[in-house]
Amino acid sequence: MKMKKQNKKKSKRGFTLVELLVGVFLFTLLFLGIYGTYSLGIKVTNHDRMITEGTSIAEEQIEAIHAMTYDNIGISGGIPSGTLLATETETRDHGVYTIKKTVKCIDDPYNNLAPVDTSPCNYKQIEVKVSWPSGFKSNTVVLDTIIAPPQVETEVNMGVLMVNISNSQGLPISNAEVHIKNTALSPQIDFTTETDANGGLTLPGAKPATTSYEITATKSGYESVQTYAPYPSSPFNPNDVNLSVAKGSITSKSFVIDMISSLTINLRDTLGNGIPNTPFALKGGRVIGTTVEPSPKQVYYYDQAVLTTNTSGNWTKSDLGKGPYYFTITNPNYELITTSPTLPWALAPNGNQTVTVIMGDKTANLLVFTVKEQDSTAVLPGATVQILDQSNNVIQTATTDDNGIAYFPQIATPAVTITAGTTYSYSITKTGYTASSGTSLVNGITRVNVSLVKTP
């Protein structure tokens, strides 16, 4: 009897803590599963509703365009020109929708092509793209239509504008942005479009104009190129003048653009110390024209007269186009000693070039040798230059660089000092040449030009 009472009491204790936690955990899993399913269902429902609304907006836009006068069907500031906005937004019950419209003139190949066909806009192709923010991949509705003119031919006074973009290897650049602007027309042209898979862009229906179609072409990761107004509207004679379009003719323009590159300039003194906050000038890259003067000079796309190194004596720019770059010191307290590599610096497409510029403080005492071949303008890299004291003991040795330059003092431990008012002896040797020697009195930055005679 006693044992039975104990078992009865034990069965009335209820759930243990572990059992309770397990129950709560299972309930939470069940709740989260139900909630997740419910939440996903709401998202799917809202997404379906937004697709319906987006489709409805696109259909309404197409219907409204069909109701327009044919000559007005075009993008405001675009080619063909019209009254439609390229981009606009509309708010509906389930969100905000972005509406993008494009209009293209189609030159029907069965009706001859321009310039034989003096009406290159035989019909217009319209695309309406409606998009909205969504967590789903499908968040865009695209509808298109073709609208024919009410008469057989239209816009007989128009021409065709063609643009082709490739890189320096001749490979086409697809999806490059082409900005076309013409402020001389009424209404003005100002719009951006893209090249096709072959790097081409064809725009029938362009209004005739003389040297006023300004074209700018670029792509992310690539250099930019553009046309310019002729002189004197531009302060130079441009290589690529703004385009002209004549009625019934094709105006074609090809551009070459390459991937951008990075250039880092390190300004150092002869002992390798960075020269901070120092102004300099840099120009180069694409040649866009020539100056208007008796002896024309090249005009470069990149031309900056006021640049400055950072606190470490360095400067970097990561979006430069290919081509030669010319460096000039504008700090009157310093003098250019040499550069590595030699000037001008050749920047290749998609490159990463680091250059070192050795500068001389005009208040310092330096010995700078330039070694050339006698009877020639060729500099001699790799020549050994030694400076000696009055007892003919070698103080320091250096080798001429690609510019044929060696300078003193070089980096050394212990440090070497060049003293003003002191006469130093020097000896210069190079295999295949007769050795040369002499003396030089140092006073500030002292330059010594030496010519070596080639041995027979």
C-alpha cells in the first residue's frame, strides 16, 4: 500500500524543466514554419499584384502612344525628337514604378536604305519598360510596338547618324554609352543611348545641322572620347569636330576607346626621402587637337597644371587613358634630376604604372653627371661614375640610369655629404668606351656633362 501511494504522488508532479524547454522549442519551430509560409505567401501575392500593375501601366503607355500624332512620337531631346519623357515614375496601390521609354526610327530595307531612301524613318519602334523594387528576380515588364506613319513617306528632310566604337585592337565595344547633344536645333537634342553588340549605333531621323552634333562616348572602366566645336568655339583645332548631318545622307563616325589605367608618381630626393605637398603639372593621353599658333603644339585630353603630392610625396590617379604623359615641376625651389622610367611615360591600356621622380632642392649641394656618346646625342646608361677626394680616395660610386644620369650623394651608410666650395675629382668608365676623368667645383646643384669616345 505504501508503494502505491508514492507512485501516485510522482505522477501528479507535472512537466519537468527539460520537458518544458523541449515543448517550447517544438512550438517555436512550428510557429516559425507557419509564419515563414504565411510571410512568403504575402510576398508572392504582392509580387503578383505588382506584375499585374506593372503590366497595366505598360499597356496604358502603349495605348497612349498609339493615340499620339506620329510626328510627336519620339523622346524629348532624343533622335527622333518628340514629346515623350525618357524616364518617369508612377505611384500605384502597391508601390512606385519607374517607366522608361525608347523610340527608334526604322529604315525599312525593302523600301531602300538611306541615302537612296530620302525618308529613312519608315516606321517607329517603341519600347516601354516598367520596373519596381522587389526581392524577386522578376521585377520588370517590357512591352513594345511598331507604329507606321499615316502616309506612305514622312520626314523626308532627315538624315542618318551612325556611331561605331571599338578598342585599339579593333574589337567592338558593346553597351558603350553614347551621349548626343545639339543645342543649335529647335527643339534641342540631348539624350544618352548605347551601342549594340557590334559596337554600333544607327539613328535614322536625325535633323540636318552643321558641325553641331556633339558626341561623347564612354563605358565604365574605359576612357572617354568626344567631339568638339570647331575653332574658335573651341580654343584649339580639334581632331574630332562636332558632326554634321545632311538630309538624305549618312553621317558616320568611329571612335577608339581603351580601358583606363592607373599612374602613381613618387617624388623623392637623392637620398630617397619623399617630397611632400609639392606642386607639379602633368599632361598626356589622347591627343585631341593642336594649338592655334605658328608652330602648333599637340593638345592632350588630360592637361592639369596644378597637381600636388600628398604628405608622403606620392600622387595617384586611377582613371587615365593610354598614351604618353609629360611631367613638369612647378615648385621653384626644386629642380628635376631624373625620372624612372624616362619621360614621357608610356601608359598602356588597363595598366598600373609607378614612376619615380628624383628632385634636387636648389639649396642643397649636389653633383649631377650626364654621360653621352661623343659625336652623338645618345645618352649612355650603365656607365660607372666615381667621385674622389683630393687624395684620390673614392667617396662614392653610382651607375648612370636610362637617362644617362648619375647623381651624388646617393643613398649610403654612413651618409655622404657633398660640400659647397669643394673641388671633386671624377672618373667615368664604360665597357667599349675610353675612360674619362676631370674635376668639378661644387656650388649648389652642379651639373657636369661628359662625352665618352667609343673605342675602335
